[in-house]
Amino acid sequence: MHEIPDSPAAPPFPYSGPSALQQPIERALHAVVDPELALSIVDVGLVYGVTVADGKVHVVLTMTSVACPVTEMIVQDVEAELHRVVPDGLTIAVELVWEPAWSAERMSPAGKAFMGW
């Protein structure tokens, strides 16, 4: 699985919100594994973005296909991992989108290496 460096670097997905929450949220999302690929959802490229504003953590997420059989489990895992790191009082909203469609180009270099690409 891909490790997040402790030093600031380019985020693996667009993030807007308090800088103090960025790394904890990134780490939480890296902890969620797509069970079909045995890779972090971040390395697979399923996270399209995160916004923290107006009392809410809004995660825009996709799946590799509309017919993904583990969609519900991944969404529940995202919510559970975020609940561990976001302050009480922030609502967690996971929005599942299909546009733009996921493609293998969204995978991280670590994810592509893991897949042998």
C-alpha cells in the first residue's frame, strides 16, 4: 500500500479545507482498501476530491464500474475511517459519481506498479 509522506507534497486528489485536516483525511482514505484489487482507494484513483466546509466533509468518490459489487462496503469504510479523524460536529457526506468515468490513468504510480503496469 502507498505510504503518505510526512512532508507536504502534491495531494493525491483535490482538497479544499483546513490544512490541519488534510493529512489526517488523506491517511484515512489511504486506509480504505478496494477488496477486489487489494489496493487503497486513493491508489486506485477512486477519490475525485474532498472539501471541508460549512460543517461538512464532502468526499466525491467513484467506482471502477457502475456494477461494482463492493460499492456499499467501500462507502461505509470511507465513512468509518473519516469518523476516526474528523472532529466531532463535522458531518461526513460521501457522494458517488460516475462522471467523469474512472479509468486506469487515474491510478497512482504505486498502484500501477502493484498491478504490474
